[in-house]
Amino acid sequence: MKIQPLIVNFTPTGMVPTKEMTPHVPIFVHEIVEQVHEACELGITLVHLHARSETNGRPTWEAAVYGRIFEGIRRHCPDLVLCASLSGRDFNEFEKRSEVLSLYPDMGSLTLSSLNFPGQASVNAPDMIRQLAEAMLEKGVHPEMEVFDLGMLHYGRYLIQKGVLKPPFYVNIITGNIAGIQADMGELGMALHLLPPHTYWALGGIGRQQLPAAAMAIANGGGVRIGLEDNIYWDTHRQHLATNIGLLRRVHQLAELFERKVMTPSEFGALGFYNSQRSK
């Protein structure tokens, strides 16, 4: 059986980690660009980006900030597949969530339902999901489908049947949220069973489940989502803070054990995940 190269989805920032939580999280534009550049040299396939305000470090939707991040990354890593967050966790107006699409990223995140985090809800109403999917289609942006529970997979298949989502398909299965899928082989098996045909998938884990999720994905032919967005600790006892590059190096070590080379950005882009309008 041919072993598929390992998709490595690098998630350096997110919406939650702050400098008070860990000094290693990149928040400012130059920090994000520098860490993505270092990660690209080590070996990643795509990067999942969140922008932060340069004044207060809070998440921002503003295309002006994303634009500086995109420009800096493309200067150093022109082939890297760029995915912008369209999250509704901190803001849920369509105009804000879709503003970054004006920059023609290769991909945009699309959470396939509402969900509860331990202290906060992420609201994704059906009409919002459709609007974002249609706006991405218009801009040549490929959805990075975010799945936290099995119901989201069912809804994704429904949107495919309705023609709202079109191939190629890419799905992040994210484990570890208290109200969702856990890093358990039985639950992973059911999730994989529900994936649309010919879907490229990666597994991520929140907190303590990040390392088990990475190991499960690598051993079972999937890709890996890795970075401080999901987990700021190196160890399961939460005694030592991690760095993005440290987490990424560990994924490379696991990949070597299973003889899985990292898929290059150009290989992933050639599968249909580059934005055809990315030169705009």
C-alpha cells in the first residue's frame, strides 16, 4: 500500500493564547511571519493563521493586519498554502468574518456547526456557514472544514449534496473539546467512516490530547494539525511550556518513525488547494 505524504497543518497563534499564558505564542505580525518562516524551513504543508491587534493582542478580523502577515510569509515562503481563520468565536458578523477573503487566501476555515468550548460558545448558524462557503467559492478560496463532533461531518456531507461545498475536500478533525470527539480510536474510526469520499484529513488535539492525536493520525495515514493554538504545554503534566518549533520537531520525529515524509506545499497545492486567483 502506498503511504501518502504527511500533511502538516501548522497553527501558531489561535484566538486564545496570550503572552501572559506563554511568552512563546506569536501575536504581532513580525513574530507570526518569523515563526512561520522557521516552520516552513523545517517542513510544513500549510499554515492556519489568526490575526491579532497590534495594540492589544486581541483577535482581529481586519484584512489590513492579515495582509501584512500574508505579505511577509509569501516573501519568504511563496509556495506555502495559506489558510485564514473565519472563526466566529469572538465576532460573528458576516462582514467581519469574510473580510479577509478580499486578500484571496488559498483556504479559509469553515466550522460546520455551533459548539461550546468550556467557557465560551462558537456560534455558526446554518445561514452563516452557507454565506461563508458561497463567499469562498466566489473568491476561489477552498474551505478548511473544521469538525469537532460527528454531527458536523453529517452536515458537511449535506452541504456537499446541496452543491454548497465542492471538491477537493479537506477536513480537520479536532479532538479534546469537552463537548466533542476525543482522541479515541473508536471515535476516530467513526469520524473517518463519515468523511466524504476522497477527502484529505488531518487530526488535531486540544491540550493534553495534542500528542495522542498526532500519533494516531500519523499511524493511520492522516495529516497532523500542530501548534500553540491548540496546546501551549510540552508535557501532559503541564509543567513545561512548549514552543511552536518544538511541537513541530516532535511531529517530524514521529513521521520519521512511520516513514512518512512531509507533504510539500507545492504537492498539496497541486491537489487543488491553491487559490487560482492568488496572484491578485
